[in-house]
Amino acid sequence: MKNNRPKYYQIIDAAVKVFAENGFHGSQVSKIAKAAGVADGTIYLYFKNKEDILITMFKEKMGQFIDRTVHQINQKKNANEKLLTLIEMHFTQLSEDRNLAIVTQLELRQSNYELRYEINSVLKPYLTVIDNILMEGINDKLFRDNLKIPLVRQMIFGTLDEIVTNWVMKDCKYDLTAEVEQVHQLLIGGICRIDKIV
Amino acid sequence: MKNNRPKYYQIIDAAVKVFAENGFHGSQVSKIAKAAGVADGTIYLYFKNKEDILITMFKEKMGQFIDRTVHQINQKKNANEKLLTLIEMHFTQLSEDRNLAIVTQLELRQSNYELRYEINSVLKPYLTVIDNILMEGINDKLFRDNLKIPLVRQMIFGTLDEIVTNWVMKDCKYDLTAEVEQVHQLLIGGICRIDKIV
Amino acid sequence: MKNNRPKYYQIIDAAVKVFAENGFHGSQVSKIAKAAGVADGTIYLYFKNKEDILITMFKEKMGQFIDRTVHQINQKKNANEKLLTLIEMHFTQLSEDRNLAIVTQLELRQSNYELRYEINSVLKPYLTVIDNILMEGINDKLFRDNLKIPLVRQMIFGTLDEIVTNWVMKDCKYDLTAEVEQVHQLLIGGICRIDKIV
Amino acid sequence: MKNNRPKYYQIIDAAVKVFAENGFHGSQVSKIAKAAGVADGTIYLYFKNKEDILITMFKEKMGQFIDRTVHQINQKKNANEKLLTLIEMHFTQLSEDRNLAIVTQLELRQSNYELRYEINSVLKPYLTVIDNILMEGINDKLFRDNLKIPLVRQMIFGTLDEIVTNWVMKDCKYDLTAEVEQVHQLLIGGICRIDKIV
DNA sequence: TATGAATGAGGTTTCATTCAT
DNA sequence: TATGAATGAAACCTCATTCAT
């Protein structure tokens, strides 16, 4: 049904651009409307309010983000490769849509408590994808069996998130995807020399 | 000099509390003034504007945060122990001042570009502390010699930050410091079984 | 002709209900349309604008109101009985259609100058009915011959109107028609003891 | 205290004028502010919102209205004269402040349910004044002893209100106070010839 | 230094009305 | 006739900041 609603996507796409360029607070609804080529009031036929544009946009984009990630991961045969793919997909997708990256890394954080909880629930399926990789790795004896999954997931997500945020803060000037291998190595093997690990 | 300005600290302390309880946007200057027991206008004798309260507060608190961390780290004899101490200090200090934790993890992010750059510059010395530990570890052959320090620093900081944010979002309900050891193990040794590391 | 336009009456009847339940300002055109089972745009095939619904509805209802009143009055043989009948009809008809009562006593007043003048012109025939009763009463030497008719009409209408408004404001909880006799006595004989009238 | 708040009265006086000239809905807060010679925001230092201006204004004016009326009434020695004085004061005071008359007779009615209940509570003391006159008249055997006071009060108030509204609707073109005597006669003695009263 | 009354810019949202189908 | 998606004007109120005292 939503596919038959071109204005819905016009508005979302305009919003990503406008939010990225002006920040959430600097993006007046009228500015988004103008960018989308619709009247101000039309926005409210598709979205409850300004915040709803942000969160709905995030849901749509995150849905695609996860779908594509899962699709690629499913073609890999072990947890190690899956983690590598996850990192690669994470960096690649955000590299390819820098406006989206700006919005997810910066604008989306500028929100109140309620919105933040909504964001977390949208993010949840992605975190589950990470959890599943970890469980698979443990089952297959690839990963340590004493891993506390939530903690590891927080390390993985926190690491990726911080790296992307730094990249965005540096105006996306360097090639984010160049880091994929090293990040994977770090997460897999830690920073210690093998012979020193107790 | 600042010690002779008790209202300066009154306002900062009131601001931490008010920001933590109401969020940045929900914290009207008049609310902070009332909590600090001064007139609205007095705020502007000590701070340039509302954002300046936030950033100055962060500078003050982060200064102490770093000083204490460095002091503890300096008493450790190798990079490995220093990293453990850093994690411990990070979690302990935020555990002990939950209002500050709320402000640093949530409210501080709700800011515009310029503020964010200022925040980064305040954060810089802390990131340097991490870098120094890493360099020491590499020099002492404790850590791998092919580590890309900025990346590792981002992993470490991103991990700690994400863990603390999760804890704050869960209303600080559990004991954050209980995780110190495991986080250290993860960062040091990664998630892979040693015998599987290529 | 209008009888061939069922939607016209559908809309009017829906409007009475919606106005009564939500007030004029709380009754969006789309709400009336939905209640009438027609599309928003259809409203504008039958009515000039939202106010026109209100005034047209009032015209229709007031027309019936007056017709029924006149019909009953014509069966009475003197001004005194006619006045009693007018009071009775006034209270009875509004008692029997409480939504209409709410609209006439409350919502209809929430209007701008122009609408108010239109309302007055709709009301005029009713006021003429009162005037006619008064003139008949004076001619037949039933009523004083020094009555200033407009003033008396204002007393009569003002009294009835105020009583009905009070009843509506008290949620139509008591039996309005029970007051008919006493109101008639008051208007006819005033409040003074007969022996005290100079 | 309020006497030390000149802006409070500046705003109220400006509001009466602006409401009378433009109607409640046509009176933007900025228009009232400009008329009062203050900034828009200043309005909100003294009033909760736009409706609060209307109701507060009505409270202030009605308070004076009642005080003056009661003061005059207290100098009269019987219920009959007191009623005459009440009518006289009612017409005189509204004649002398036509803007106030417009606001009370027209604009104040354009309000939602909640406001209407507030208005009624402001009006209550005035209705009590009428009730007291009626009770005194009954006790002194001047008025009939079978009067149902609420009903009579509604007749009296409804009559006065309707007469004033008609006068306002006719642009206050004629002398309202000229009607005082006749209105009093009507309310006291009714419309019937004495010899016809059963 | 300290006050706090006053300022006034700025934006989200509603909803009556239109018009292409 | 009938539809209902689209329009876009319009205004209340907040709150960071100032400045006369």
C-alpha cells in the first residue's frame, strides 16, 4: 500500500536531506515540505508530527538496512565471516548514503526520552542480528563460550557506531570501508599479542 | 579565582541536576536559576548562554574525571593494568554521579554541530590518555604492533560509551562496575577462541 | 425540490448531532461529513460553507418550530391562552430535541456579527408571533393598553430563552415543561402582590 | 498588589477595546499587546492564555459592576425600590461602557463549555443579589409568597440581558436607560390588566 | 555583582475549502 | 453529483536573553 503513496516517500527522502543539512531543530516542517514539493499540510496526512517524520524515516531506512545486512549474512557459512559481513554492510551502507549517516549518527540522538526509546525499539532487530551471530559462533566453538552476549553486542555496536560517528564528524572525508578488515580483526582477536593472553 | 566565585559552582551543580531531570530542552534557564538560588540574569554574568552552561559544566566535570583517571593510571605499571584501571575509573565515576552520567550520555548529544565540536575538544585529552596507554602497550610488546591506534581508541571509547549509555537507558538499575573485568577481557583478547585465531 | 435531495437532510441532521456533541468550533466539516455518510466535498455541493450549515440548519428547524407553534396557537381563542401555548410549545419542542436545544442555546451564539444578524432575521417571524399575541391581547382589553410591545416581547423571549439556557447548562436534567404554568403566571401577573400594585 | 501592576490594567483595558472592535476570534494576542503598549510575551506574565484575558477581564469588570450595584441597592428601603435600582444600575453601567457591553453581550458568549461554566460562576454573585431582593420582597409581603425564586430570577436576568443585547445589536443607538421604569413595571406587574388577573 | 520584569522572534499544526477525477 | 487528497494561511505561546535599577 505504501508503495502506492509516492508522497510518503517523497517526504521521507526530502526529510533525510533536509535533516542532514540543517539538523533536526533547524529543519522547519515548511522546509521539508518545500523540498518534497508538497504543501505543509500534506506532511500531516502522512505523519503525525515532525518527530514522527524522523522516527518513521528511521524505521523505513533501518528496515532496509537490516534486510540487506541479513540477506548478505545468510550467504556466509560461519559466524566469523558473518561478523565480517555485518561490519562491511554497516560501513558500506552508511558510506553510500551519507545524508542518512548524518541523520542516524547525529540528528537522531538529539531527541527526547520517549523518542529515544522508540529509536531503541527500531534498533532492536539489528541488535538481535548481532546476538544471533554471537550465539552461532559460540555454538560452533568459534567464539569463546564464556562470552556475555549483551556485553559483546554492546562492544560490537558501540565500536561500529563510534567509528561511523567519527567519520561523519570528519565530514566523511576518508574511506570508511577501508577499515572493515582491521575492525573485524580487533573485535575478533582483541588488542593483545596472542602470546601474552593469559 | 573561580573558587572565589561560589555562584559559578552553584549554577553548575544546579545545572547537572536540572539537565539530568528534565533534559536539555526541558531545562529552562529560569529553572536552573531557581535551582541554583540565583536570579535569571545572574546566570549570564557567569555563562555566555544556555549552551555555555552545558559545555562549561562538561569541561569542569570532564577535567576532574580525567585528572582522577590519570592519577590512578599512573600508579599502574603496564598498559594492560592501565587499561583495566581506565575502564574501572570510567564506570566507577559515572556510577557515582548518575546525574552526570545522564547528562553526558544523553543530554550532551542533543546539541548542534558547533557544540558537538566543542564537546569533542573537551573529550580530546581523555582520548589521548587512551592513545598513550595503547602506545605504551605496543612499545612494551604487550599489544600487537600493527594496531591502528585511532581505530583501537574508537573501539575502546565506543565500547565503554555504549555500555554506559545502555546502563543509563535502563535507569542505572544494575551495577555497572561489575562489568569491568569482562569488558577488559573482551578488549584485550577479543571474542575468538585463542586456538582459532589465525 | 429539497425533498428530492436526501443528502441535504442527512447533512443537516448529522450537523445538529455533531454540533451538539462537539460544539461549533469542535465540529470539523470532515466530522459532519463522516456522520452524514458523505464525502467532505459533498458538503459544499449543498452548503456554502461551515457557517452556512449552521444557519441553514437553524432556518429549517426554526421554520418547523414556528409552524408547529402557530398551528397550536391558532386553535386558542384568546391572547392569554395563546401566550400559554407559546410557552408550552417553546419548552416542549426544545425538550423533545435536546440536541437542537444545545445548538440553539449555546452553539448558535458562538458566531460572528454577520451570522448573528442572519440568526436574528431567522428569529424574526417568531418574534412577530409574540408581537401578534400581544396586540391581540391589547385589542381585546386583556393586556394593559400602555404596553410597549417591543419591550414586552423582549421580556417574554428573554425569559424563555434564559430559562431554556439554564436548563441546557444543567444538562437538561430536570423537566423543563413543568415550569410552563408558573412562567405564564409570572409573565402575565408579574411578581408583585395584586393588592400592592399601584 | 494588583494596583501596583499598571500593565495588568493596561492589558485589560486594551483587551476590552480590541475584543469589542474585532470580536474574540478576531482579536489576535499581538493586537491586544500592541493596543496595550506592551510586548506579546508580556501578556503571558499576567494572563495564562488568551481566554484567561477574557475571563479575567470579565471578573474584574463584573466585580465592579456588582459592587456598585449593591452599594446603590443598600440605600433603598424596600425590595420594590431595590429592583428598580438594580435595573437602573444594570442599564446605566452598560450604557456608560459600551465596549464592555459589546463584550459581555456578544463576545463572552462565543466560548466553549469550560469557559461558559467559569462565566456562570463569575455571574453567580449577581444572581444572588437578585435572589436576595426577591426574598426580601417576599418576607415583607411585597411580592407574592408563591414565587419560585430561581424562575423569577431567570425572568429578571433574562429580560434585562435580552434588552441589553437588542440594544447592542442595534449599535447602542437609542437610550437604554429610558426603558428602566417600564421594565420595572413589567416585571413587577406583568402584562395583564389588573382586573383580568385571576 | 545582582536582580527579574520585559522583550519579541519564531515555528508547528489545524482545518475549511478546492478541484481533478 | 460525488469524491477525498491536497492545499496553505494563520496565530498562540515559549523562553533565551537583555537592561534599567
